[in-house]
Amino acid sequence: QQQVKQSPQSLIVQKGGISIINCAYENTAFDYFPWYQQFPGKGPALLIAIRPDVSEKKEGRFTISFNKSAKQFSLHIMDSQPGDSATYFCAASKTGGYNKLIFGAGTRLAVHP
Amino acid sequence: EAGVTQFPSHSVIEKGQTVTLRCDPISGHDNLYWYRRVMGKEIKFLLHFVKESKQDESGMPNNRFLAERTGGTYSTLKVQPAELEDSGVYFCASSQQENTEAFFGQGTRLTVV
């Protein structure tokens, strides 16, 4: 049973465009929602995270939108760059198991120049 | 400061053989986690050490997997005997506290043939 569903599996965006990756979760006990970025040959690295008390968090070109009632959250990458090409994972966890992360299946993003 | 280091980067073994993966966490990080990603699917939690103690091993697939963290420093994950379905990328992560960011290693790609 997949507790965090991520879409799309792959995404191609032109340089300067907006990349959008969506995730949906089932467990209402989740209260921490991070996004990880992984480059080939490297491990996942924390990109940005949000807690359900806010609906949006922005860090530079990266924004998380959170919809608690719909149990959905998404990552928006504004002005996408070729250097953003990577695999992105959404995840969720709950208090008491902060790093016991439930990951989505990942989205492979390719930003074409 | 050195990050989380995993050895080996790649391992190819035959079904039925034994393989031991090693993880060196960031110095001073008491919390160590093992995760696994199988064939492009989601990254799944395996277990969590606090120092040398297993805090949570609910994600360990079966008793062919044995994780240890003697002395609370590096950790090993042994698979014995390996099966085809054990193929995947094994990630280790460490964090200073249970509720602080976990940093991932580059992973060990295990292929069982």
C-alpha cells in the first residue's frame, strides 16, 4: 500500500518554464512534508519542507503548495534551469518519527535548454 | 566536514551469496537510518539506530537482513542469503537529533544475479 502517491513519473520542461510535481497522501497523522532532490550518483538531499499549519512555503525558485483538506501537496519550480534536472521525491512523516520518511516513487525532471 | 559515506558504491553478487554494506555517518550523529529503493519505486525505510540501539526496525523485509551498529559509529547491513528481489539501491542517512534533518549517503547499488 503506497501511502504517498507522486505524479508524474517523468517531466520534460523547457528552460524558463514552470515544473510542477504533485503528491497525495493518505495518513492524516503526517505532519511533515519534505521534498528531496537527487542527482545521478548522489543521495537524496533535502530541498524544501512544509508543515500543515501553512499553505505555502517559498525558497528562491522552489515553492511548496499544501492543501490539507485534499491531502495533497505540490512542488513548483519557477524559471526551471537545466541544472534543476534531477529526480525529485516527495515524502511525509509524523511527529515521533521525523526521519522515518514515507517517500513517493519519484519524478525524473529534465529541463531542456 | 565529511558527509555520510557508504561502501561499496556497487556490488554484484550471485543469488545465495552474502553481502555486507557499510555506512559511515556524519561524525557526532547519533541517529542512523537505512533505506532501500527497489527498481525505480519509492524509497522505503528499513530501520533506525539511536547510537548502537535499534530504535525502529519495522521496515526490515525479513530475517535475511541483519543491521548492526557496534559502538554507535558506523553501521553494517548484511544480506544473507541474497535473493533476486533484494536488488536495489540501499541508502544510509544520519541526523544529529531525531527531529533534525537527515543527510543521505550516495547509496550502494546492489545487484543480485
